[in-house]
Amino acid sequence: MNLKFGVPCSKIKDKIEDVEINCTSEEQAMGIAAGCILAGKEPIVYGQNSGLCRMMDIITSLYKPYDIPFPKLILSVRNKPYHHKFIGEITDKLLVMLDYPKDKLEIVRQ
């Protein structure tokens, strides 16, 4: 069983039914996942595309400098309201810039 952490989203609720911890932000989920990875676990992080910007801080300040492998990420890409739409338009570019492995990504588009 994989450990799952993240911010609830109705668009991906069928993928996150057996969640361990609902988090208050995507960055919190990424932080918990880093600890799990260091403990030898394989966590799954889930969240909304608007939270990707929050995840970027943890990725660039924790995962990248310390060569921590990325967790599997289930990301819901929404188009409303505006902040979701804007980030949705650049989500793929941001993930490429972060070198997020494609085999660890599951993107659910609205």
C-alpha cells in the first residue's frame, strides 16, 4: 500500500479514496512525502494545479538540493477560477522546468 497525502479535490476523489492524511496545502503534502521517501516508503501526493506553485518551493529547496527522489504526483488541472486557469496553462511547462519525471506524474484534466 502506498501512503497518500494531499489536498482533497473532487476531480480526483476516485483516486484518493484510501488517503492517510488530508493536508492543508500541497507544500505540506510534499514535505511529509519527503520524510516518507527518506524512510524508504513510496508516497503519493495529490492536489490541484493551483497548488503546484506552492510545491515548487519544497521541490527547489528540499528535493533538488538533497537529491530526494520525487514522489508520484496526481495533479488535478482545473480551468476555474482564474488562478487555476492561469496555472493550468503553464502546468506542463512548470513540471518540465522542475525535471519532474513523467513516469511519476498522473495529470487529470477537467
